[in-house]
Amino acid sequence: MMETQPNIIIVLTDDQGYGDLSCMGNTDFRTPNLDHLAASGARFTSWYANSPVCSPSRASLLTGRYPGNAGVRSILGGGRRASAGLPASVSTIATALKSQGYKTGMMGKWHLGTVDGSRPNDHGFDEWFGFLAGCVDYYSHIFYWAMNNGGVANDPLHDLWENDAEIWQNGDYLTNLITERAVEFIRRTSREDAPFFLYVPYNAPHYPMHAPQHYMERFAHLPWDRQVMAAMLSAVDDGVGDIMNELERQNQLENTMIVFMSDNGPSRETRNWLDGTKDPYYGGSSGGLKGHKFSLYEGGIRVPGIIAWRDRIPVGQVLDTPVAAMDFFPTVMTAVDIPTDSYELDGINLLPHLTTGEALTARDLYFEMNGQLAIRRGDMKLVLDGKLVEGGDVPVPVHLANLRDDMSETYNLADEYPDLVTDMQESVRTWYDSITRRWTDEWQPAIQERVEAD
């Protein structure tokens, strides 16, 4: 192993669009701390979440696998007896680093299972603070979403925890609580003779759209939907600044690898409005990309991506190579000199690309979501049965775009390149068939056993 192992931090936002950072082109509000983080390392303009929705995306980031290979293909339930979750048999970054002497902590949103075997402590985290479901009220920390389904079993429930013990901090803004716990973890752990891994999955700017008044007042000139988006993301941006400042105070900044990304594109769900409006919500920006959360067009899966490590990664890089969240696991393993032979990984090591500019080996990137399929090969992107609206119609069954010339996927080139369409279609369907077989043969039976045990 390396004589001085780096600390590792993941900062994740929730439903944040590709265009909602000023370093990614946003102009109506600024994100100075995240801009500074990007300038201190590498900013990716073609960074992909492995899914357009929360749970599968998070599973890929933590396991280095495609969602289907990690046993999580859809949004997981938030009830305390929900049966599905990230299988205990699937290794995470926390599992791997803990085995090498790292102190591991998570502060924020889990959304990878609520029952024993699927909670953060089952996946390598020494300590954790936050909530288990997909969303909570920012002040009461109550999970209301299940009310949409009706029935006694879907009543609202409180969802704030510390190491599996339920705690109550009613009235405290959750984004600030997450930041405070992250900073405290860094401060305390930096005094110990061991490196640390810290996972900070903020729930902002996922609905409900809540922000303290002093943040709202910063952006009083904006219409409400953008005002509250700016306020929520500014609270996150301030939190990232607090984390960076604490690293510097503890003399840990130079030797800490930090990744920042969003779990998927912006939400267009009407519940974002909070006033009964039934029009699609448009407060989040996809930066001109086509599609939103739930869609396999670029707006649903291409997200902000930053990696900084001052000891090793040159500053000020802007990289357009297509990479995905699942690549972070093998990158971390290389950074800390842990062999990856014993881990099942779909991602690749990005470190040579980040440190010396070495080109990545050409590969296809695959995506699936509720009947939609997509594949990116070089500059070309094929979407099959792609949807722009969750639960809506398929506008074009086969859509091929050249993302180098057409990031917004405006022009369909399928008729111009029939042979390429055929080849890419066969490739993504072969991949999808393998995912489906594994789901049927391995993951579904395990979920059924858990249901029967309950």
C-alpha cells in the first residue's frame, strides 16, 4: 500500500440538473465553492449517472457495477419493512476501504434499503447519520411520499437516524445537519492514525422544495421555482465550502480525493411546486439537454461530475471523455493501492486519464429504465423506446444522435446510419438480456426469500 493513503470523500446531490452549477454554465445563480472544487481538479462534461433515478444510480456509484449487477434496478421503497435493498453480498467502496483500515462514515440520504442487511452499517460504514427513504421533509424529517399510495401501511413516518438509533431534531434544516455531521466526522477522524472515507449524499434539491429564509433572500430577484432551487443548492454549496475549509484546517486537503456528482437529472414532477400546480416542474436546469429524471435521453443521465485530489490530479482540467459513476470504485481502489481482482466491477480506473492524460480504452456505456434502453459508443448515442415524460408515450422508438455535434439530441440520424443502429441495438439488447437473466435467477429469488421471512 501507499505510505500515506489518501482520504476519500463522495459528495452527491439529488435531482440536480447538468446545468445547475455556474461552472457548468448556469448564469442566474452562482455556486462558488463547487466552482472552486472544479478548478482545483478535473471537471467532466460527459459524466453519467448509471441510472436516471435515485436508488440504482447510488448503487452503481458505491459498488462500481451497473445497477442490475448490483441488485438494484428501480427506486426502492422507503417503508421500514420494505423487502428490497442493496444485497449484503455486494461489496461497496466502504466495505473495501474499511477492510484496509479506513474509518468510514455516511451523512445524508441512503435510499438503498431499510431492513437489516441493506442498511449503511451492513455495507461497510462504521457510523452514519441521515435517513433511509427517498425523500423527507427538510425540517420535520418525516417521509410523506408513501401517502400517495394510500392505505394504513403507507402512513407518514419519521426517518432520521444515527447508527440505527432513531433521533429527533425537529426544526433543524437537514442540509445544514448533513454538513455539520460531515465536518464533525472530518475533525474527529483527522485526529486518528488512519485515513477516512466519507460519503455525503445530500438530499437537495430533491422535493419538497424547502430552504431557510436567509437563503431565499439571496435570490429574491428570481421567480419562485428558480429562487428555491438556487437557495437549496446554495446551502449545499456552502456545505461543500465548510467541508473543504475543515479539510484545510486539519491539513488534510492536499491528500483527499473528492468526487462530486448528481444522482440523476432534474425532476419535472408536479409535487415540486408545493401549491397544487399540475404543470411539469421546470425549476431545475438540464443545461439544454433533452429529457429529465426518469429519461434515458441526456438530460436524465448526464450530470455534473468533478474529481479533485491536489496531491495527484492536475488542476484546471476540463475533460469530455464519457465516464460513469461506476468508474469511481476502481479509481479509488487504484488510488489506495488495493487490488481489484476480488471485486466484481463494471467500471474502469480513471486515474491514468486524470493524472497523465492517458486515453481510456474505448468501450460502450449502457443504460436501462422501465423499458427504455440506451447505449453510448464514442460520440454516438442510441436510445430505444426513450421517454421524455415518465409514464408517457415513446416519441421515437429508435433515436440515434451524434453528441459531439448535437448534445441536445435534436436530430435523429437513425435512417442515415442503419448498419450502426443495428450493431448498437444488438449490443445493448445483449447487455440487457444478461442483466434480466441475472435479475430473474439471482436477485429476485433473494428478495422473495426476504418477503417470505417477514
